[in-house]
Amino acid sequence: MTNRTYKVVQWATGHVGKTAIRHFAGNPAFELVGTLVTNPAKVGRDAGEIAGIAPLGVIATDDPEAILALEADCVHFAPALPDLDMVSRLLRSGKNVVSPLGPFYRYGKYKDELDGLDAAAKAGGVSFHGSGIHPGFAGDLLPLTVLRIADRVDHIHLYEIIDHLANPSNYIEFMGFGRTPDDVLANPGRSPEAPQMFAQSMQLVLEALGLAVEDVTARLELATATQDIPYPNGVIRQGTVAGQHYEWTGWAGGKPCITYHCFWVMGQEHVSPHWDTGPSGYRIRIEGDPPMELSLTSMREVDGEKRYGGLPWTAMAGVNVIPAVCEAAPGVVTHREIGVPRMHGLIR
């Protein structure tokens, strides 16, 4: 541990970005020196105001060149969509980059992407880390932690459960809710590349078991609304898609070894079939000896509400490793290289 203060930039100020700004403001290990916004209405506003806290004296800009010109130790890069060209420019400008968007681990096409970022990082004398939450934490670091106390492993299951009725998002329509089942089956809300993206985490886990991903298979199961389901931006009509279960399985040694289940639902009450998934969050189930299960979910907050923690967790999974990434040797730094990081300023 050092008393160093890390100068940081927050790139994009959605839910994840605002969570990061609030943490930077409260943690003496960090100094926010720049904020980039993509919404024109936020340009010229104070970053603290955008994040719902007191002004910080950091004025938001939408000019990437202004950010590139800043002196900063690290950029927490969290826009809605990935932009590897911009990440490479940030790295070559001498700024470490931590991004929840990844890429996370060398698997498939992501090997070439990470090799490109590795070259850019080394040219700038800095490091890059894909922090994630899933991929990048729930599907790799959590099961790897549990596997350390296993005697035999037969099959690893990871469940991501999100109730979008209790935790509304701006992506409900984009994800395919409210469309007919035939339409969603023909044109899923999740990209066809999604199984390969998640296979980065599978590869990290299976490598720790002395194996490698040989194939990834996918399955999609849908549930429909039994009556109209209102939500803040509209209504999911009766008979349309109100639940989605994506299942991706990684194979090694000719057998299924690790399966990710992604359950998205618009509530539990008026959705058929009813999946008994439990609360929003993540659950690890290890089939083997001994069989084990681990759950990660939010507790009730001061106001009595129980909110899905996925987006705040996404922010903190990256923010908390910024010091470790800044202190790492130049290049790509995956979860494997970071190991068990020291985290600064959490107790304050």
C-alpha cells in the first residue's frame, strides 16, 4: 500500500459512470480530473452534479481530444458500446484504461483484440484491464473462488437473474421484451456473438482446471406474459415475451463442463412458465464432491428497498482495481495477472 493519489477520468456517465464518480469523490485514493459525456445535455455541467452529489469542480466535456490531452493515471472507460480504437488511443497517450466492456481474456477473436491493446499499452507504457461483472467476475472469479475448496468437479453452473420489472432499465425494448415469441426466437435480443464473449470467462475457469474450451453451445427458452404488465416506459402485452432464459455451455474433454444461465424476467407473478430462480443477482452451483452453492444478491437498503446490485457492482469491479492496474507492468492485465489485488480506501 502507498499513499499515492490516482488521477482518474470517468468516460461516460450512465449508471455505472455515476457510481464511479461518487466513489472517486469519497475515496481519498482517487482524484477525478476529467469526465467525458455522450449526452449533449450534460456538456458543461459539473461531474458531481451529474452524479447527484456536491460539485467537484470537474466540468464534463464531449471532446475526446480534451481527455487525451489531460494528465491522468487511468481512464475508467464505461460507454454503452465498446470502442477499441479509442481505448488504443487512450493507452498510447500514456493512460491506463480499465473497462467493464472488456475484452477480458484471450479466447477466439478476443485474442487478436487483446494483442492489439497489449501493443498500444506497451507503446504508452501503461496497462489495460477488462473488469466486467459478467463476463469478468460472476462467471470466472466467483466460481474459481469456490473451486478452491472442491475435491472433484463435474459441472459448473452460473446463474444471472435480473427482474427487469423490479429494476427497470433503458434496454427492455432492445432486449426483446414485448415482442412475439417467434420474432424473438428468429431475432434474439442478445447478439449471436454473446456465447463467444462469455466463453472468455469459461476459458479462464477451464484453464485453471487444466482444460480449454473446445466448443460452446447455446439454447434460448422464452416465457410470455399471462396479462398486460405495465412498466415505467410502456406495457408488455399479454402473450408477448416477458421472460428469457439464455443458456451457454462450454465443452471440454468431449463433455459439458460449465454452463451460464441468464434469466431475464418482467416480474414473477404474471409470467409463464414460472422459473423459480430466486432473487436478482448471481448464483454459483458446483456439481461434484462436495456439491456446493454460492449466492450473491443485494440486501435491503436504508429505505427498505431491495435493488439489483449489478450496475453498482459493475462500476466497483473496475474502480477497485485501478491502483493494481496502474502499478502493473505495461500491457494487458487480466484477472489472472491481477490475482488478489489490494484495494485502496474502502474503509474510510
